[in-house]
Amino acid sequence: MKLSPTMQKYIVHWGEMGTRWGVNRTVAQIHALLFLVNHPMTADDIMETLNVARSNVSNSLKELQSWGLVKVQHELGDRRDHFVALQDVWEIFRVITEERKKRELDPTLTVLRECAIEAETDFEIEAATRKKMDEVLEFLEVLMYGYDDFKKLPPSTVIKLLKMGSKLGQLASLFGKDDT
Amino acid sequence: MKLSPTMQKYIVHWGEMGTRWGVNRTVAQIHALLFLVNHPMTADDIMETLNVARSNVSNSLKELQSWGLVKVQHELGDRRDHFVALQDVWEIFRVITEERKKRELDPTLTVLRECAIEAETDFEIEAATRKKMDEVLEFLEVLMYGYDDFKKLPPSTVIKLLKMGSKLGQLASLFGKDDT
DNA sequence: CCTTTGTTTCTGTCTTTACAGAAATTAAAT
DNA sequence: ATTTAATTTCTGTAAAGACAGAAACAAAGG
């Protein structure tokens, strides 16, 4: 499949963006391609379109499937796998956030909790340091539990909340005890 | 300076985390060190403590300063630079978010806007694809403007909002027109 | 059961990034 | 101005990651 210059630019940039956030370039590019395109593609289609090795496509697709961003489809009278990407932007965002949380933030939280506990009995550590460790932990926990709450809301509600923006802040500071 | 095992674990993990998010390991480690420690450190102190080359420390510190996460201090009768890290967790978070937004999200937004405009006149691109490009753009814009609003609020208010969590959602769906 | 088609795993190469050590630069103190 | 201390920039090496091509594997059809 031949890409229009605009789509090419889009996909290349998306790949670039990926690398800056620790995502493999090819993975990001394939994701962008499958997102933009309006029909399922085979691994060979992708390979031709992006000019990457077959094996690279295969591994990247596996990665994307493990993230839940891409699914396999079959077409009548064709035994090849056809791949389609999740098409809803908010859903994509939700999936990526959720997955990174699970893969990176959760393990981090575990380690930080261990450290906080060890620090309690480690008299080499100054009280001020211990306090800071606790603060980081508290920060991440508030953030994650907050996130867990918000992710349940429908996108339209989240959009409303985002657009209310700082008005919400005024509201919050009216009542609501600060139980930090 | 000798590190207690707990601090070592903390710092190593922080470095590990950094790499997963596109931050240089040493940069992340030095940041963690300076954050945890309760006094300014010289480049040589850091070098000894973390066992990395002097040049590496120098470059990493420059990087951290460019992010606004570390500042130089001078002590009476000592011409060496002493480095201190920002100590407030919420402020650190704000600075990092802001900086990454500036360095990565803003340029992305520019490219995506260019693409969206080019796509309008590019008849190789299907209508559905164009629509998806617009949706991504819209999504990022809502997110960024929302963020711009919330970052002005004091942390205590944000904490309150986060803790209200999904209750806010119920509120938002009561009134508030959905002007998407 | 053998052939064809499709997919994955393996192996080696290339590219990028991280880093150490040396050289060069800057700046303070005498 | 010269010496000394401090810091940065430069250069080469090492490690990690990305990727292509080949080989191996799996499965469907005849």
C-alpha cells in the first residue's frame, strides 16, 4: 500500500514520539498506520508499506496485541491474519495508560513501599529522607487511586471535567476537607 | 558519601524507571540522590557516591539544571559548585510534566496540526482517516488545555479533586452541557 | 503425507546511546 | 601573570536496542 505524504509524515512523527517515551519506533509506526488506515492489513501489507523486515513486523504486531491495541481478523477464503487497531482515541489512551500503569507504575509502587518500610528501621537514614520517601509514596498513591476513579467515567464526562478546569478548583476549595 | 542499602535500592530503581520513560539512567539516579539527600553535594561527591565518571556527572547535572530540577549553591570559602534538588514532590512533578509538555507534546501538536491541514486538501486521504486525525488533535488539545488549567491550582486542591474522584463525574453529568 | 502458505524464532549486523578518561577551558587566588 | 582548582568538552569504547535475513516451525489443502 502506498502512503500519501501526509500519512507518511504522521506515521514517521508518531514513531519519533514513541522513541522519546520508551516505545520502539517500528511498534509505534505500525500502530499509527493501523489506526489511520480504514481496513485490516496483513503483515506483508505492513511490511511493504513501511519498508521494514517481515520479522520486525511480526514482533511489533505481537507487542501491539499484548497491549490490546491491535486485534487479528480473518477474512473469508484467506488464511492470512489481518490486523486492525483500536479505533477510538479515548479508548486507545485509556488502554495505553492502563497498561503502562500495570507494567511500570505498579512495580515501582511496590519497590517504593519496600523502601519506605526498610527505611523505618534503617538508622543510617535521616528522618528528613524518610519523610521524603513517604511523600513520594503518598503522591503516587493519591495519583493512582485518583486515576482509578476517573478511568471509570465515560470520556464525555471527563471532557466536561477537563473543560471546567480551574473552575472545579474554586469549587473544591469551597467545601471538602483537606485530609492529607 | 556512603549510601545505605535502602537508599541505594531507591536510587537504582529510580534510574531503572527513568530509562523506561526515555530518561538517561545516570540523570535519573543523580536526581534521586540529590532529592533524597539533605544537603548540597559537589560533583565529586556525586561521582564517588554513584561510581560514575566525572564527565557523566557534569553532563547529567547540566541536564537536570536545564530541566529546572537542580540548582547550584555556593558555600562560604569553597569555590566548588554545590548542587541541590528541588525538594517538593508536587513541584517536581509539575516541573517535569511542564518540561516534557514543552519539549515533546507541543512540537507534536504542531506537526499534527500541519498534518490535519494538509489532509484537508490531500484527496489521497480517505474521509475516515481525516476524521481520525482530527479526533487525535482534538483529544490532545482538550487534554493540554485541561492540564494548563489544573496546573494553576494549589496541590492541596488537586489532591481534594483527585480524592473526590468519580463523585465529580456524577456531578459533571448532572449539569454541564457537553460541548464537544 | 507432502506441499504450500503463513508466522515466529534465531543469529548476526548496524545504529544509537551511554559512558569513561583525557584534553581543554575557565576562573579564582596568590 | 602564573599557578592551582574546578568544570566542561572532546574522543574513543562499550553496551544496549533495533532490525534484516535466514532458518525453523505450524498449519491448512490437496
